[in-house]
Amino acid sequence: MTFLGLLLLPLLLSFLSSQALARKFDVGGRDGWVVKPYENYNHWAQRNRFQVNDTLHFKYIEGSDSVLAVKEEDYNSCNTNSPMEKMDDGDSIFHLNNSGPFFFISGSTQNCQNGQKLFIIVMAVRHHNPPPPTPVAPSSEAPSLPPQQIDPFSFSSPGPSPSNEPSSSTRFGGFSTSVGVGVWVILIFTSFIELV
């Protein structure tokens, strides 16, 4: 692998993982943030899974409406007087920076009362810890081997790892990838750069 390839490796891996983790949701789909969308906003929200670092995209006509992030009681009563955040540029992005419930209403009380409101729940961050080791009856057989050192640039598969070792697979947004796939992507990418 060339020096340029080694420099680009961390950048490419960072890009791939950030793209796989965060998603952008267009609120209301093609209708956007309107009074009477094709699908009720809360039905839309129930069909989706929101995670920390995802973003909500509210699209509407600037000057004719706005989006207010509010507390639950203001959501229920359509109170537009004390929002936690107001967005009114017509192309608003809201970053879901923590887990839990989020409440949004139109800046127009009448629009809110006619159903232009959204309630979502952002799932708690789950750390993918390896499962605890399975208890094994003591045996008089050979002692267990020390963990293997894996060279990420080698093309051969290592032998099976002991059951108490964490897996080399990592989950990104529902997809399972392994170190080997990342290495192949990088090798193909650097080969392409060398050809150009």
C-alpha cells in the first residue's frame, strides 16, 4: 500500500462509519411540514427508528410557517409562547443529540390544532458489548492460548478466536461489517487512485 493510501485510510474509515451511523429524515416525506400531510406525522414517526445523531429535516415555505421544539405540555396544548427552539428558515435541520422524547409543533397555533405536530422517541444509545463468556467445566486438558495478534493488512483469515474474545465484527446502523471488508474497500480505493 502506498504512503497516500495509508494517509487516506483513517479518513475513509471515519467517513464510512459516520455515514452508516447518522441518518437524515425528511419529515412528512414529499409533502414536507404542512397542515394536512398525506400521512399523519405521528404515524410516520412510528414507522421509523430514530437514533442519537440522526437529523430531522423540516421543509416548508419560509415566512408562512415555522417549527417549534417544545415541552410535552406545550405539545399537548399547542402552546407556541415558550418554545425551547424555534426554526423558521423554511429548510430547517434539527439534530437529535440525545435519546428520549422530542416534541415539535407548528409556529401557528391554528396549524398545530389542525394536526401539524410531531412526537418522536429517540432510542437509547446501545453499546455493543460482547456477550459474557459461557461457563465451561474445569478440564485437565491443555491450558487456553493467549489472544492472537491480528494484522489488519494480512489477507489470510485468523483461526477461531476464544469465546471470551470480542468479535472483530462491528455493527453500523443495522449492517454488520468486519475489519477485512474495510481493508478490501481501502485497497480498491487506493488502487483506483494509483491508476488515475
